[in-house]
Amino acid sequence: MWGTALECLEIGNCVCVPVGRKAKGSLHPPQCRCPTSPSAVGIFPQSIPAAAPPMLGPLPRSCWEQKQGETLGKLCNSCLRENLFDEQVQVPRAGRAILEPAQRGEAQKAFLSVEMSWRPQYRSSKFRNVYGKVASREHCFDGIPITKNVHDNHFCAVNARFLAIVTESAGGGSFLVIPLEQTGRIEPNYPKVCGHQGNVLDIKWNPFIENIIASCSEDTSVRIWEIPEGGLKRNMTEAVLELYGHSRRVGLVEWHPTTNNILFSAGYDYKVLIWNLDIGEPVKMIDCHTDVILCMSFNMDGSLLATSCKDKKLRVVEPRSGRVLQEASCKNHRVNRVVFLGSTKRLLTTGVSRWNTRQIALWDQEDLSMPLIEEEIDGLSGLLFPFYDADTHMLYLAGKGDGNIRYYEIGSEKPYLSYLMEFRSPAPQKGLGVMPKHGLDVSACEVFRFYKLVTLKGLIEPISMIVPRRSETYQEDIYPMTPGTEPALTPDEWLSGVNRDPILMSLKEGYKRTSKIVFKAPVREKRSVVVNGIDLLENVPPRTENELLRMFFRQQDEIRRLKDELSQKDIRIRQLQLELKNLRNSPKNN
């Protein structure tokens, strides 16, 4: 069995290569020759008799130097000048064995096998030629006053029927809801959803009911809106459900992936509330964070919730009990965004390294003590948004303020992450909406679709990621069974502890069927909301001037509502008094 170092081989020209070290570039150029290279071939076996021949050549320039009982492999001076190798190679104590010419053939074969092992492995992938295709101008959405809010969210939500975009507005928050077929230029007076008193920070479509959308705002509320068929005809100011439970502004909302009418909201009060929309109240509260929650992500069946926080910690939480299962203190990798990688039991995070370079890290969800891999992306400052496609195992990375989208393929074995290609565009993106799988065009081999927000142009630009195929038939290898539009659980089942995988559907036929579920808003009286013994609607003193203004406007609205109710009751009292007077003065009573 050969040892760990090979001194010199003469194949055409001399090549000095330490075995087991990867060359930074190509091998030595033809003019580079080891100054101590003989015509014979030298090999170090793992065990050599003590009476082995000594090393040849003058020691100051030899390829090998004997030191402290160990033979350290050092490159010759010309190799060092070329800077072709990383570092020294340590081998067991050994002398130099001189091979006869008849034995050179075997040594040359061994050298060639080692050389071939250094070459990068070719990895075949059906997605290595995926490319991005930008929609033509007439298929884009133009003239949209996209919000200038600096909150790190996408400000865009898409499903198979509607496109929703948060817009710039004065005196409250609003967003547009546009049918997907209504492309082109949008009129300035197009109807909006404008019921919030503060800026809208996040919007998400219900995955099971395509005309129900949730929004959260700086006014501390979460609201549920029902969009009529065909889109809005006039401004919508009344939500079907208003949810109050946070004491500060709400920055994130997420729907449960397998259960209908379960909504998660994360506020700047460091709490995550779980809302049961069947009753319109919070049923659980996750209170394990010590700072603002930056991101939330569910695993496939919704039994685990991963969160990234401003306190530089990554957590995996059991949402029903609020118990933290795993926690990572990310000092070298400051986490901004986190996403579950499907059913692989792994997490991927994007963040910033200690050198302020953008970085991604892969984690085992059952052990967050150390990331599996860390990879630096570039030195730009924009936030990296990760998007994972569980059907194709592709990861897309898009930077806020960038014009490009990188995509990778996730594997189950090392190196886990394989770079595929990059989509480039000169226009910077503020955020990206993602079309669900059942809304893609399978006839064009479309595997992913982004809706890119270009603030400078007021433009929403669809970008389709396409696998090039010559055949126009349905490609089953790139469209496996995917989560559909039917919920697997009811809210009561999930709250009782049941976990169930999503109900899958095929995209081959009937994948554009509409959901038969109808949202019914609960009828309830306003009262105190108590979770874990804490009244969430109690008077919390405002911390900033904006919070004071929001509280003032909320109180003004409540006073206005009470005055209207009082005036209506006064009118009713007068009517009853008049009827009573008429009855007394009627002739029958006389």
C-alpha cells in the first residue's frame, strides 16, 4: 500500500506533486523541473526498512527535508515561486526508494490515478440548464406605486388568481389586488384595500382559499380580507375579521401549511400569536424570543417552526407548546432568514459573516450546535432572500437591491450544495413574490416563477424559471406530486396534537380546479383577550411617538363608533316615545 507522499515522477517533463493535496491551479508548466529530480522514480511506502537509501540531492534545495525524526514534504523553490500548492505534506519517517525501470510503469499508473482523483467530479443534473425568462412588457404590471418602506419583507403575494402588492399611501396603509390576467398599465385610481391605519408590513394569501388574504400593519392589527370574484370594483375598507392581540406593530404573518384557518403572527413585542380564525381569537402564544423576530418557516407537516431573531439566535420551536427544541447562537454567522428544506430535516439560513460578507449556512434541524456547511456568497450589503422548491430540490437566492438570482441544487450527501447558474438583470429588486406550484405553466416546463418588484419603474416583472426540453408532453420527472389546495387538518385536530402531511396533487390533469372551501368569519363581541393568563388588550404604555399616534387614532375611532351607536339609540328612544304618545292619544284609548 502506497504512503501519503510521492516525491517526483518523470512523465514527459518532471512534475512535483504531493499526494493528497489539491492543486490551486493547473500542474507545473513544462519548463518547471524539480532541481533534485533524478531520472528514476521515487515512491514512499508506508513502511520502509531502516536501511533505506538516503535522500538524493543537496539538502537546502531538496524536495524533502529530514527534521526531528519526521520527513516533511516541501516543494522545490520553483514550485514555491509558482504558488501552485497550499501547504506542506507530512509523511511518516522514510527514506527514498529507487525503482528500477521495469517498475516505473506501475508507479506511473499510480500517479495518474492520483492525478485523476484531484480533478473535480462531474455531476449530472437535470436542472443544470435551467434559465430565467422575463415576461414581455405587455405581460408585466406597470404603473404601480410600490411602497418605499424599508422593512425587510417582500411586500408582494401571489396565488393562481391574484397578485397583491403593498403600495405607497398617505394616512394609513394600503395594497393592490390585481387579477393575474389583467396585465399592462394599472390606472392610478385603481381600487385598493385600505383599511389599516398604519403602514402595511406583510401580506400572505390563504393556501387553501384563493380569495382570502391576511395583512399585518404598524397599527398593531392583523386583518383578514375577502376579495370578491373578478377583483375589486371599489376601495375596500372593511375587513371580514380584525385581530388585535399584539401591543406593538406586527411585522410577519404566516399561514399553517396543512391546517385551514390557522394563522401565525409575529410582532415587535417579541411574541408569536397563533390565531384560530374559526373563532377569531388567539389560542397560543410563543414567548421565547428576546428581540424582534425576523423570519418564520414551517417544515412540511407544520409540526415545527423555525425562527430567526435579532438576538442572533436560530430556534426550532414546537408551536403548540411553545417549547424550544433546538437553539443556535450564531456569532460567526448572523442569521437573517431561515427556510426548512422540505422533508430533508435540514435548515438553510442566510446572513452575514464576521467579515460582513453575505453568507449561507446549512444546518441539521436536530443538532444546531454547528452548521454542516457555510459558504460565502459575495460582499454586497443587501439582504439575501432564500426560496426552496421541495419538488425539484432547488434553492434560489435573491438579494434585496440586486438584479440577479442564483440557484443551487440541494443534495443529501456532501457537498450538499451544488451551484447551477445565475439569472442576471440590470434592474434592482425590492422584493419577490412566488407563484404556487399549481399556478405554473407545465406545458412550458416552468418549475418556478417570481414576480419581481422594480420600485424605480413602478413595475412588477414575472420571471419564469424553465427547464429546456424539446418534447411538449408532460414531464413527470420534473413535476412530482406536490402539495395541493386541500387542507389535511381542521384547526381543532391540529390544536389537539395531530400532525399530518399535506394532501398531494398531480399537476398533469385537473390541477387548476378551484377550492370548495368557503371562509366564514366568526360573529363575536369585543372583549379582553387572555392568553397564558395575560390580557393582551390591556393598556400598554406607548414607547415611541408613532405608537402614541396610533393609539390616539384607535381611541378616536372607538370614540367615533360609540358616538354613532349612542346617536342611533337616541333616535330609537325618540321613536319609541313618539309611538307611546300616539297610543295614549288615540281615540280607542279614550
